[in-house]
Amino acid sequence: MLQRNDDGHLVPTSDFMMAYFARDEVAPQEDSCDAERALHARLSAEPFATVSDAEFDAIKDKDVVHNYRAVLAFRDFLARHETLESAYLAVVRGAPVTFPPLFLEQMTQIILRSILDGETDTLKLRAAECLFRFQTVTLDDGRIMVADHATVQLQAGMARMLQEGASPDEVSIDILATETADEYWSRSDMFNTSVDIAYTQPALDGLCRVMEAWIRHFLGVTTRIQPMHEISDEAWSWHVGLDTVSTAVFNDLYRGEEVSEEQLRMILCLFSLEADDGFVPEMAGKKVYLGLSMDETGTVRMKPQNLLGNLPLANS
């Protein structure tokens, strides 16, 4: 449904947009009115066709109209850019966005799948999910287990309905480890495995490699990212928070402001990032420090766009 250009970037096609019009949110149902069916048929045949307000006004179900407007806002944004990557970078660089955040997460997933096409390390693939799906954190005896937030919420909700177990809010998610890594292939689309991203764990190394590939694909800059146990650099020059919490904590630390123990406990992973070329001269030989944190609900809400918009690039 997507084509690659000479740079390996993804070019949106009519077939790609057609898949959005096949989704349940806009696909006609048994009780759909004639106007809704007519619009769907026209967009299925011509996914980039212009839609008038009169066509929307004729549709009885205004929830469907809302869904159509969201999809069309995304479509129109893509149409102004040659590739998914250039559209994504436009968002990173502040272009006005009128479509829901869900579409940006979907773009992240699609682009990552292209970047990681042919990858056989399932722990790396599972770690990549952190870039486009929120993760629920469980801290247990030095382990930092992350499981898909939506899956955890779904299972917890079902347990509450069925009142299963002593604590219906507790859920059981299978752990993906080196010895069980092959299980990922049959269930990758279900997002129902957890993984340990504690310091020295293979999945954390996998996350580093994914972030390196992400930066290289978009920016053409080769980086080396390594996990860290702590930052003890008195010449700390640059940092990038990989989420809102990390950004706030890093900024306070950099300014020498007081940071509470509770805030520091939110930080799950620290990284150093180095690049031989592509950074401003004053960053030559210096490290960029990265942080990944959970919020007060125990959820990791990673923002991979920060890796593209907040590095000290020479050509930015």
C-alpha cells in the first residue's frame, strides 16, 4: 500500500488511504443512510477526492461525520508532503496539525516497520513498540517490566467484569525474554507481551539500536546510543527528554534547581548519545544525555519525535 522512494522513504498511495476508509469508524453499517453510503463509495473509488460541507450535512450520523473529518484532515496533511517521513518531520518542526494524535502514532508504527523490515531480533522489535504505544510499568526486584498500556487496561476491565481472582485489577502478561523470544512472531499484532528494560537487559540494548535507526532514517546522522546507570558529567551540555516527565526533570537538573526524590524515581532509563558528524561544532566530542520516565500513573508515554527535533544538529 506504500511505495519506497530512492531514499527508502514511504510514499502515500491511494491504496494506503483506501485502507483508512475501510476502517469500522467510517465504513457503512446496516443503519447507514444513503448519503453516508454514497460518500464512502466515492472516497473508496477516489481516496483523495474533495468532500463538500453539503455532503457532510446530508449524513444523519454526526459521529460518522466527525470520524470522516479526522481521517480527511490526516489525508489532506499527507497530500501536502511527498512522503510519510516528510509529513512526520513537518509535525516535529511545528506544522499546524488538525488530526488526532492517534494518526501520528500510526505514522510512527508504519515508519518503524519499514525501518525494521527484515529484523529478526524480537526483543528489539518488542522494544520498538515503546515508540508508538504507551507502556504500563511494573517495578519488581530490580526489573523494569513494561507491558502494553491498552492491553493491560483491557485485561483489567475484563477481570473486573468477571470478578476473577482476589484482585481483579491485577493482570497477567507473558514475559518476552531471550529464551522465549520466538513467541513474539505469532502475537506481535496483539501487543500482549511484556519485556524488561532495566539496565543491562537485552531489550534495553534493543531500544538503543531502534533509536539509532530512527535517527539515521530521518536525519541521516549516525549515532551511538548506550544505556547508563547514572549521569556524572560536570560538563553536561545537552539533553533530550524522551517524554514530558524526563524533559521537565532534565531541565530542572540542568538549571541546578531542586528535584525531589519522587521525581527522580520516575526516571527509568538513562542513555548517552554520541555522533562523529552532524552536530554543531560546540558539541564535538560531547555526549547528549537521554532520559525515559514513567508518569505518576506508572505509564511510559514516549515521544520519539523529540529525538528528531531536539538534537544539536548542525543543519537545523
